[in-house]
Amino acid sequence: MVSRSSGLRKVNPRSVRLAFVAELQQQKTYEKPGRAQAINRELLEVPHWLAELNAKWEEQVRRLAALY
């Protein structure tokens, strides 16, 4: 499981989402108690994570543009 606070912030959120969706499609996911619910909770965070990263990206673009 990849968490935003795990230090793996260089991981692409879209890739994380695709990995979670793929895991939800596997039968073994449902054999582990609570795993599907944990994945769904993580999936709910992805849009917030993307918004946070986009805001940081836009701030860096503004800072870079101010240099020129």
C-alpha cells in the first residue's frame, strides 16, 4: 500500500490508482479481511493527492516564471 505520507511522493498518483484498481479485480484481494476496504480508502485519497501535487506544481511554475 502506498501512502502519501510514506515518503514515496515521487510515485505517480495515477499509477497508484491503476495498481489499486487492478488489485481490486483480483480474487485474492477479497480473501484478505479488510483489504478491499483499505484499497477503497486509499483510492478516495488519490484525487486529493493530485490536487495537492498540482498546487505545488503551479507554485513552482510561478516561482520559475518570476526568475525570468
